[in-house]
Amino acid sequence: MKKDKKIDVWKIISILVLIAYIIFLLWPLIKLFYSAFYSNGKFTIEQFVNFFSKKYYRKSITNSLKVSSLATLITLIIGVPLAYFYQMYEIKGKSLLQIIVILCSMSAPFIGAYSWIMLLGRNGIITAFIKKMTGFVMPNIYGFNGILLVLSLQLFPLVFLYVSGALKNIDNSLLEASENMGCNGVKRFFKVVIPLCIPTIIAATLLVFMRAFADFGTPLLIGEGYQTFPTVIYNSYFAETGSDHNFGAAVSVIGIAITAIIFLIQRWINSKFTFTMNAMHSIERKPLHGIKSVLINLYCWIVVALAFLPQVYVIYTSFLKTSGKLFMKGFSLESYRFAFTHLKRAIPNTFLIGLLALAIVIVLAILIAYLVVRRSNTLNKLIDTLSMVPYIIPGSVVGIALVMAFSSKPLILTGTVAIMIIALVIRRIPYTIRSSTATLQQIPLSVEEAAISLGSSKLKAFFTITVPMMANGILSGAIMSWVTIITELSTAIILYNLKTVTLTIAVYTYVSRGNYGIAAAYATILTVSTIVSLLAYMKISKTDEISF
């Protein structure tokens, strides 16, 4: 008799993961595309003609491309030198500097927008102070200038973190060799360091551009008529079409097309600069002396302090006395009392929904990483590709697609905690997958084979031997996913209801109403949650430096 074939557990997992992506990603996108191209059961491009025939809509695309491109350029100009100085020299208080940089990158951008309005707005404290002391009226913070300021200071830390990671992989002997040949200082930075970091810089450029292009809250708060594409997506779906969402779907499809084209261009450029580095001798930080020490330390701390100023001011205003929408002299905990009593659901919802989403993200990321690295085949390559699709789709588009797919039978999820969790998992899993995959590729297969030869099953060997060895990679991806989960706005604002309101929704709601004290209290809770998350990660991973 022939022995029964053993069940291939990993093949079953591949099929189940693929089914999950089909149901919760492909099906919503299919519904979205169908709504964009079909009206009353007939194929039409009328919605696209409506969009491109109006200057208002076309202008929103050019506005978004303009502000995203300039913000990306500024983040590179700020972030790359900052990472270089940080890795090459002994900066005063470098550990604190990095923590602050990470906090700057991981707060919700719209909170920065609201803070800068409080600081540099028409009645901002800095605006009022300068006018009183000098009579000089500060330039308008609203519109294009404000959006660019907020996004640049919000996103340059991502460039810093990526380039810092790349610099760690440069062998110190390369820098020493260039120095021996007379190439040092600024010349070495441009001739040696930048070329070696090009793949990482390109990856950081894409991430920053996508984040800037898809940002939803900042233009809404500080844009004042400077319409960007994400706000048009939101408004077209909710304001202009009523119960007929065909136009909103068409605008969403245009958004997917734009971001997909940008992503493909980045991949093509990146393919021209692909190489690997492995540092036998990592860069050793050199001590600074004299005027060089003063200038470099000043640059690092002024840039970081400027980026962190909005968060400091938010925390400060959360403790001020308020009267209606106005701040009064003196301090009070009234904003926090209101936050904990009048919107009881926001805080527990944030952590309940966030932690459930994170748990699913971690499990799925580990499984997908294994499928991609250890069992590479057509099916698993398809899963890998699908897992990265949300990376290039604006959050508002994901939210609209999910509403279209799950607001009617056979599966009604709209307005539930489940749809919030699904959206967060879809949006934020790419970070943990990429981090887990990169770590697993460095672990030799022989480790698992040894365990299997001693009688362990493949599944048991992976989870008891390999997964613990992947811990740091999983953790670094998970912390990125977690912080972006608890600060998510663009998807949440489309999917939430009163029962599923979160901290970011609460902050945005009260900012838009002008209740800045209450908004500051909620924003401070978010900031503290981020700080605790980062400190926990650094404690568990036993590291004082973080890079992506």
C-alpha cells in the first residue's frame, strides 16, 4: 500500500493568505473599478471626462505633485546631511536626538499642521510676538507654504532613519581609502558616501513622496483653498455624489493610477543602482572639535528642535486653562478631564483596534515572510506582490473601496470594529513584511534543516527556532506598523462611526471645531503612547539606535 502523502501545511497557509487578500483587498478594488467604469450596468468613462474637463480637479493633481515633490526634495536636503553627521561624528546627546527625530516622524501630520497654526497662524503666539516687538507681519502660513512646511518637517526624519541604516553598512575601509587618496570632507560626501547610499536614498524618496502625496489631514487644516488630490478624493465621495459614488470611485482610480506610475518609475530607477554592501568594519564616529563641532551640533539640534517644536507646544497647551475655544492664563487638567469623560470610547478604541490589528499584522507578516523567502513559487510571489499593493494606494482610497465592498450583503462590515481592523492590517502590514523578509534572508536554512532532521516538523522548526531569530526584524517592522496604526487618519475618517471613534479622529474633530485644548489633550495622549512604544522597543531589542 502506498503511504498517504503528508499534508503540506505551508501550501494550505499560502492558499488561505491568498483567499484573505482576494476577499479584503482585490474584491474591494474590483468593486471600486466597477463603480468607476460602470453606471446602471453600462460601461462609461463619463466620470473621468467630468474630472479632467474641470480645471479645479486637474489643478488638485498638479498641486499635490508640486507640494509632494518639493517636500521630498527638502527632506533629502535636510535628512541626508543629518544622517551623515549623526553616523560620522560624536554628536552631543545623540541618543536623545534620535528619539526626538523618531517622535517627529511618527506623529500624525495634521497635528503638526494644527500646532503651526497655533504658532505661526494669524493669531499665533510667534506671529503676535514678532508683530508686537518689531511691527513685522509674518508671511502667510496657510495654503501651499504651510503644507510644505508641515510635510517637510514631518517627513525628513524618515530620510534620516533610512540613510542612517545605509551608512551602518558602509565599510570604514572605503572611507579611509578615499581619505588616503585626498578625497575627504564635502568632496568625500558627494563622491563616495552619496553614491554608496543611492539605493536607500531612492527608497526613502519614494516613501516620503507617497506619504506626502497621500496626506489628507494637513491640507484640510492648513490648506485654505489650496486643494490637493486626497482632499478631492474625500470631498468627491462624500460631498458631491450623495448616494451615487461613481464619481468618487473614478477619482480614486485616478489616484491609484498616479501612485502606481510613480512607484514603477521608482522601481525602474532603483534597478539601475542595485548593489549590496556588507560592512566588515563599521564606520567609527569621530570626535568633533572647534568651530566644526559647534556648526555640526547646531545644525543637528536646531533642525530637530524645529521639527519637535509643534509637539512640545501641543503638550504645553494641553495643560492650559480653557474657556470655550480660548486659552486662558494659568494651568488646568480640565482638557484631560473632558477627554476621559466625554469621549470615553476614543482611548480604549485606539488601543483595542490598534493592538488587534498589530497582532494580525505580526502573524501574517511572519507567515508571508516565510512563504516568500523559504517557499518561493508563483503563488507566493503573487502573495508578496499583493501585500505591497496597499503601499502605493492612498488611505482614503482603501477606505472608500472597503465601504463599497462591505456595505451590502453577503458580508456587511461597514461601521464595525472589524472593518477598521481590516483597513489597518491592509495599510500597515507592508512595513512588517519587508522588515521580517529582510531578516529571514540573513538566517541560513540549515538551522531549520537541523531541527527537522532531529524529528521536528517544518512548522514547529520555523516557529520555535527561526521566528525567535527574526525577533529584531519583526520588532522593528512592528513598531513602525504600530505607530502608524495609532496615528492613522485618512482611512479611519471614512470608516469610523461613534462606536469606533479613535484618538486621531477625536483630535481631528476637535481641531476642526476649534476646541484646541481638548484636541491637545488627545494629541498628547497619542504622543505619550508613541514615546512609550519606542522606549519599550529599545528595551526589548536592547538597542539605543533605530533605523529602517
